[in-house]
Amino acid sequence: MNAYCFQLSVMFEKNNFYISLHRYRGKYDHNVNEIEGLKDFDFKIHIFGKNGISEIYKWDCEGNYSILKHETLSYGCSHDINNIEINSLTVDGYVHLHCFFNNTG
């Protein structure tokens, strides 16, 4: 019950690159109850771009990861990267990112 199920979504829209982390219901979390609270966690993404340029984006448990009754996912939290930044963080048109999840609780 109340498992740590997350989904990372990435989207490019209106000259911005969005990376969002959402919490999902676990296999046995019935949608008749709201899911609140989390154990502490840290989630980091390292993006490696051109000429040794890199960026680190961090998420923690302070975001909006509650799942409302009758919903399957949380609102989540996102990082927006504008078009100028993402240009230096792509290599041959691709974004290379590495994800690190740490349960600190």
C-alpha cells in the first residue's frame, strides 16, 4: 500500500523544455482514498550537453505529491528549461540525462 511509484515526463512546448516528476498510485492503492505524505527522498537529473556543459536539477519530497481521491497521479513538480539553455544541453539533437533516486527517510 502507498508505494513509491513515480513517472518522469518530458515535453517540449512553446520553446520550453519541461521535466516533471509525478507520483502514481501503487498496484494496491485503491482510488477511494487520498494519498498524502511521503518519506523523504531526493531525485536528481544530470543533463550533459555540448563542450562539457552540464546541469543538475533536483526534486525533493517538498513538492505536491499528494494524490487526490479518484485520481491516479499527483500534480507533481517540474523544472522548465528555456530554449536558449536547452540548445547548449543537447548533443546532435538529443538530450542526455541520467536520473538518481535516493530514499533518505
